[in-house]
Amino acid sequence: MSSVEGPESLPDQSAQSAARHHELLLRVLHSAFWMLGSNVLGRALNLARGVILARLLVPDDFGLYGLAAVVIGFTAMFSDVGAGAFLVYSQENLKDHVDTAFWANLSIATVLASGILGAAPFVARFYHRPDLVPVLAVLAFSLWLQTAATVHRNLLRRELRFRSLAVIDGLISLAAFVIAVTLAWRGYGVWSFVLSALLSNAISAVLLFYAYDWIPRWRFSKRSFHALAPFSGWYVAQALAWYMTLNIDNLMVGKFLGIDALGIYGLAYNYALLPLSFIGISFVAPTVKRTASATPVFPYGSAK
């Protein structure tokens, strides 16, 4: 026997819909509060770290690390092929894609990290800085660690667990500050940046794996990969376009004016944009390729 809903059921449906919208609004505001707090904390620590390191280090240290970050940033455009972001926006069954996304990301990151190791001597020769080779080698492994945790970060985002992400990012910003300042104080020079990036990404990977208790299986689906490929193509293309827009000046300054000039240029540009970053960027959800915790002063792909 079928029943037909009468007009009296409409107020109940409206009330339920209003309650759902109210709950969603509260959840969004709560998440925005945590992410805003995490972004403000990270940028404040980044500012303090830059000021302190500017007193402890020389422009050559900033320039050498900034140049290495630009080179690593170019590789980073291809190491994260958007697999994590694909999981956030995918409307299909998550279990069909998550393992494939993880191993696709990690495999590409491994190949690119190996490519950095092979190309490092040639890059160092081009800029006449042999000390660039070990810096690039360590940052390549740091990038690999960051990419390994990309899927876990985006799985937390998919489930709107922004409080966990905010806490993790806050802890990483604090760790990067303490590590970089301590090493600079003890006279480690450019390695204050490099080791801070490495250790921060290692800690970040551990915390993200712990926060989202999921262990990838040895499973790779061709169907999932075919679904991921078109999304990845557009993702990498737009990331590469932004990279070239933001970093062509850094490459030119480092080549024609020298590493010292790049260090001063990067610091000046960073602080010139600081008010804008606090006012605008802090209110925007962080991108998939979050790198602020990985780099003490410059984000990957930019010495700005």
C-alpha cells in the first residue's frame, strides 16, 4: 500500500533542510577559524624566522637556498600530479582510486628525485656553484617525503578534518622555526634552511600518516589511472604556468647578477608582499601543494 505525502510534510522537510544548512554553515565557519589561525601562525613564524636568519646568515646563504628552491620547485610541478586533489573532488567510490593515486604520486616523485640527483652537477656547473649539488640532493629527498604524504593530507581535507590539518601545519611551522634558527645560531649557514626543510617534511609525513590512519595496499587500477590522467594533465599545466610566471625573474637574477643578489632580491620581495599575504592569502584555503612548512623562508618554486 503506497502512501502519498501531504502538504503537512512540507514544513518538516523545510525544517530538516534548514537544520542541515545551519550545521554545514557552522562546520564551514569552524574549519575556517582553524585554517585561518594556522595560516596566520605560519606566516608570523615565517616573518620572525626571516628576520632572525637575516641577522645570523649572509645573503649568499639566502641566495643559494633560493636558487635550489626554484630548481626543486620546477620538479615539484610534476611530482604531485594532482592525485591528492583528484581524491578531494572525485564523486566516485574512494576505494577505487586511493591506492592508485598514492602509488602514482610516489612513483613519479621517485623518478623525479632521481632526476634531480642526476641533473644537480649540471645545474651547479651552469651557475658556477659546486656547493649546490649536496643542497639539491637533500632537497630532492625532502620533496619525496612531502609528496609521499600528499594523499593523506587530501584525504583529511576530503573529510573536512581541517582542525587536524591546522594543528599539524601549526606544529610544522613551529618545528621549522626552531630547527632553522637553532642551526643558523650554531653556524650551519645554508644548511639551516636545507635541514629545516628535510626535518619538517619528515615530521609532517609522520603526523599526516598518524592523523589519517590508512595504509596503502599494493594495488594499482588501470581504470582509476585513466580517470586520474585527464585531471592530472590540467593540474600540472596550470601549476607549470604559475611556476614560470613567478620564477623566471629568480632564474635570471641568479644567473646574471649572482647568488648574493638573488638572496637580497628574494628577501626584499618576500617582505614587500607580506601585508598582502596576511590580508588575502590567509583567508584562502591552502593549495594541494602546501610547501610553507617545508621551506623556512621561500616556498618551493619561488624565492619570493
